[in-house]
Amino acid sequence: MRIFANIELIKPNIMKKFILLAIICTVAAYCRSQQALWNNGVIVSPEINNNNTVTFRLNAPNAKSVQVTGDFLPTQKVKTPFGEFDAPGTADLKKNEHGIWEFTTTESLSPELYSYTFLVDSLRINDPANVYQLRDIASITNIFIIPGEQTEKYQVNDVPHGNVAKVWYNSPSLGLQRRMTVYTPTGYDDSKENYPVLYLLHGMGGDENAWSELGRAIQILDNLIASGEAEPMIVVMPNGNASQEAAPGETSNGMIPPTIRLPKTMDGTFEASFPEIVNYIDSHYRTKAEKSGRAIAGLSMGGYHSLHISKENPDMFDYIGLFSAAILPDNQNSSPIYSDFEGKLKTQFEKKPALYWIAIGNSDFLYDANKEFRKLLDDNGYPYEYHESPDGHIWKNWRIYLSQFAPRIFKPQK
Amino acid sequence: MRIFANIELIKPNIMKKFILLAIICTVAAYCRSQQALWNNGVIVSPEINNNNTVTFRLNAPNAKSVQVTGDFLPTQKVKTPFGEFDAPGTADLKKNEHGIWEFTTTESLSPELYSYTFLVDSLRINDPANVYQLRDIASITNIFIIPGEQTEKYQVNDVPHGNVAKVWYNSPSLGLQRRMTVYTPTGYDDSKENYPVLYLLHGMGGDENAWSELGRAIQILDNLIASGEAEPMIVVMPNGNASQEAAPGETSNGMIPPTIRLPKTMDGTFEASFPEIVNYIDSHYRTKAEKSGRAIAGLSMGGYHSLHISKENPDMFDYIGLFSAAILPDNQNSSPIYSDFEGKLKTQFEKKPALYWIAIGNSDFLYDANKEFRKLLDDNGYPYEYHESPDGHIWKNWRIYLSQFAPRIFKPQK
């Protein structure tokens, strides 16, 4: 009892110290990330107002000018040596009565996942009050979601959740251990059933984290499965850069800066090695290991990969999704994957895939290439389904396409 | 052949556009994240020089002053209303001949994982040239690793990798679906063996991502298992905030700002619910479901949780690790978990845990509380192992403690 009493004695002192630690951490967090105490509170940014206008705030007392730039603002034309392009617009923040820079959008924003950064005296910085960020290649931007019918699918809702694993597999053909992201739907672990598998491929500059982070694929699948719109399915998100073990920071190359310019991305190497991934999944998960239990879809370069992988393996996939696919001509210098394009496509369609689904934005720079490809399908009487959306080669479209495609697969077709 | 010919015709145009897209993305990435072309290259920051000095760079043409602050610099005293504290030091960057702000450390840095941010005219920002960041509660800092014997364990090396899953389990006692991080060692999926399990708990303000991100637990385990220093083991990293479903951004609460001040963190709730987690793991993984196959360890609040969970369940864990444990007195207002402390400890030690391991930094604010606790153990003749390190209540120590503790468990003791 003596020792216990000793502990009792030091009680108030320790408790005081621990509370103090909490205060210090909190103060430090304010100083570092939430910038400053303001009006007895921390700076809130972004603040989504009741009418879906959004207020951005920054405490930068020494700045001469502060702007916000992001895809929620009307685009502006930017001249570059390569031509004129649409770039995200900018808006000026003004110092409010508390000395805090502030801007509120004049219009209500339509439901979407938006990204933004600040420009402080022209220096691009992230919003210190918002820890929610996404990395796209070497750019990190802050994000926020305006709620609505479509974006409800992007949110973590109180529905049963699937599990997400970072899984390493051995690729003898590439001579690498490689990492992929595997989503198993709610119930998978407690069931004895076999599940269909969607292989979901990223674009150039992406990696095995792209669909689960930028694409909100986990939330989309959780929500579509919970509502009954999509069948419970496994979703496999591999790394489509054949020279890479894994996403930046997750490889034995060390913490090197990410780049879009990687070797062996669209030269047939990844397509040729793809059956290794399917074999790994079929041997390590309870899958419907047959054509009717497999779908493949991808965005941009991943659409190109999906096109070629499905045509090289005409008995492997019943559902093919090309999202803003980078339909490029065959590369003369590389793999036999790209030879006899029409002949192989003929074989694929003779075997009647259940769904060949194509979507693209009407201002996508790949619009014409996709139109040519659709003409080839039309002229040969190959059936496919086509969805055209506004906007161009952007994640907004790919999240929407996944939300549309996932409910269509592993079901009898209309 | 006509259609194929058509595709051939548009070839150069599409290819040109795709290359252009790559250029645009790259230019955009430069503009956004790597700031500016400089000397025909992008800005490299931080640059770890051959002698382990480090150079930081920032392109901020309009800034009046730029500083770097981080734990690689000597600490400085900061006065606050709560007293005087050690804070990370700062160093001034100077504009170099290219107009880029630059600072090189005067001394070689010793091997460690360091974190830093910039101060631009007093505004704290992250390094736009470095995508490698860690979030600690509401603060995001950049990181870099100086290589060395200890920090080799923190790197992704070319060794077989374990898989890491974000797993949802149902907690009837907390009335929540909750998320945890589960590491399965290399070989687990292809084996029929049962594996021992280390339960690894985070501190106040942390969550189920803390050990795998800030703690580099995945890399540490991969490397210790590859070298044969540690036994292959499952590592379960639950969320110790009993009011929380999951880490910020992963919950149905939406993207709310993270905070250290959560309800039900040290009131016995989490400790009482803990057997649910063990049951989930034992029923969903191939575990050695017995005392000799279970370890529990945690940092700070997680050390407190480990102490109480292991004493409440004296037949559950053979290996207990208290890392800078927040050994607080019993909370009168809460759970019976904290009652009869000495009696329950007696029962636990009568059952002879294989290893009771305590570590703390000599400048930790919890040093005295741990000393009192060790005195209680000494006075009762309860065997334990004690490690004292330099420094205080910081992640540097917790990464080291995990590197020391993991090789000691699931093995005959010295």
C-alpha cells in the first residue's frame, strides 16, 4: 500500500504534466498547422457554407498578396511555348477585420471533389488549416467535397466497409517484387463465396495508390455495394509502370521525387506481364476465376492497357471499360502486343465480351482518337456502350465513370 | 484495313498530343511542386550531400526572409504562458547566385529520420520540392532520412515485404465499426503456419495510421524479419481512441480537422473493449492464439493502455512493452479497469510474463512517473527489463524502442 500511496502522492503532479503536454501539443498544432488562435478559435479553411459557397482563410500577416487557385474557379487561358491552355483560375483573398486573409466564392459550388492551393506573394503553398491533401505525380493539393448525389459516393459514409491491402507479389517477367492495392468488399472475410474481380488501372504518372486516393475508388465501391447498385467484388489496383516496384516512397529506390517520365509504361511490357497479376489474385483470393467473373478498366494509359490486355487475352475478361483511353497507334519499336491489332480485336469480339464500355469527355485531347476507335468498332459491327461527358482529361470524369461502370458489371446486361 | 489505315493516319497527331500532355503535366508539376526550372533542372530539396550535410532550397523570389526549422537543428528555448520549452531551432536560408533560397547545415547530420518545414516571412509552409510528408495530429511536416545503421531499418529495402491492410471490425462494446492496420509478414499468405501477434498501440492524438507512418513500423518489421533478428509476426495497430471509427478523413464524420482532444481516450473504455480486437484477429488470421504468441506494446497513452490491458488480461500476453508510457494514476471517475492496481499487477506477475520491457528517454516529462512505477516493480520483486535513452517524448525514441523490442519477443528470453 505504501508504494501505491507514493503513486497517489505524485498523482496531481503527473496529471498536471500530462494535461500540460496536451496543451503544448495543441498549441504547437495551432502554431504549426492551424496557424493562429483567432476569435477564440482556430482558423477554419475551407469552410463550406450552408448555401455551398466556400470560404478560404489564411493567416499570413506579412504577405502582400494572397490568392487561391483551384478547379472550383472558372478556368483561365494560359499561354505557353507549347500553345494556349486552360488553367485553373485564381481569386484574391482580402484581409478581414481580424487580419486574416479571406475569400468566399460568389457562387454556390456544384457537388464535386475540388482541389486548390494558395499563392502567397506568388509562392504556391498548401492550406495549413486543411490536412486533407492529394498527391498527383509531384503536386500536392488540398481537397474538399461539396455534398450532393454524385459526391455522396466519394464520402466515407456509415455503411459496411471493405478492407484495403497493400499486397506484394513476385513478377518473374519484370524481375521485381511489385506492390498492388487490393480492395475486398465487406463480408469477404466472413464468407466462403467466390467473388468477381475488377482490375482497375491508373494513368501515366499514377501508381497503385492513384485510384484509391485520387479516384476515391474505395468509397465509391463501399457505397455502391451498400446501396445494392454494384455487386460485391474484389477490386485490384496494380502498378502499371513496369519499371517500378511501387509508388514513390514505397520502393527500395529511396525517397526520390515522383515523375511522369518513367521507362516501360506504354511499350507492351506491362500488358505482357499482366497474367501474372491475375494468376496471383486467383491463387490468393476466393475469386470467380473465369471470364464472367473478371472485368478490366482503366483511365488514359490504363484504358490503353485495358484495351490491349483484354484483346491479348480474349478469354480472360467479360467486362472492359475504357475511361478517356489513350488509344495510341502500335509502337513499331516494341512488343508484339501491338501487332495485328484488327485481327486480335476480331477474335476478342467473336468471343462476345458481355460489356465493352467506352467513356470520354467532349473536350478531352484524346476525343478524336477515341472517335476513330469507335468508328472501327462500328464498321465491324462490334457492340459497345458509349458515354460522353462534359470536360476533359481529369479525375472528375474518372470518378464519375467508375461510379457508372461498377454497377454495370458482373450482372446480366440490358 | 481501311480503318486501321485511318488510325495510322492520325498516328503522328495523337502521339504528338500525348507527348504534349506529358510535357504539360511535367511543366505543371514543375510549376506547382518543384517550383521552377533552375540550371536546366528542377530544384532539389532536401539534398543529402556525401558528407551527410543537408542542403535545403526554396524558390520564393518575393520573400523577404526564409528559414528552415526542424529537429535536425539544435533546440531553442521558447517562453510560453505555460513555462519555458525546448522548440526546434531555425536557420536562415540565403539567396544563391540563381536567386534560389538555400541553406546547408554546417555539421554532418547523424543518422535519423528528420522532419522540417520552411518559414517564409514567418508563414510556415511545407517544402514544395519534397512530396514526402508526415501528418502528426494536425501538423504536416516534410521528412528525410540520413542513412546509417539504425535508419537502414526505416528505409524500404530490397527485402521481402509484408502486406499491410486497413481492416474494419465490428465493436459491439463501442457501438462502432472501427478500422485497424494489420501487417502480415512476408510468406504469411503462402504458408499454413500460425503466427504470433504483436499489438502495437499509438499515443494521444494518434490513430491506426500512426505507427505505420510516423513509426515506420512496416519498414522496421520487414527489415528485422529479413535479417532474422525478429521472428515473422503479425502486427496489429488498432485505433486507441474509443470514440473514433478511424483516422481523420476515414470516418463518416467527414473531413474534420484532426485534434488531440478526443473523448474516451484514457478512461478505461478502450482497455475494456480490447479483447474484441484480439478475438477478431484470432478468428480472422492464422495466429498462435495463446499467451506465448501474443505481445502488446505502445507509446505514451499506448503504453498506459498496454499496461492496463495486459494486467486486466493476465493470461493474454507474454510480452509487454511500455514505451515512454503515460503511467497515470487511476481515474476516480471512470472504469473499474483502474481499481485494485497493485492486486491486479500481483496477479499478472504471479503468472510470469516472459518479458516486461520498459523504455523511456531521460528528458521525458513522464520520466519520474516511470521511475515511481519501476520502484513499485522493484519493491515487489517483479522482473522487468529497463532501457533508458537520451531525448524525450518523441518519435525518434519510439522507432528505436520498436527496433529493440521486436527482436526480443516470441523467443526464449536471455
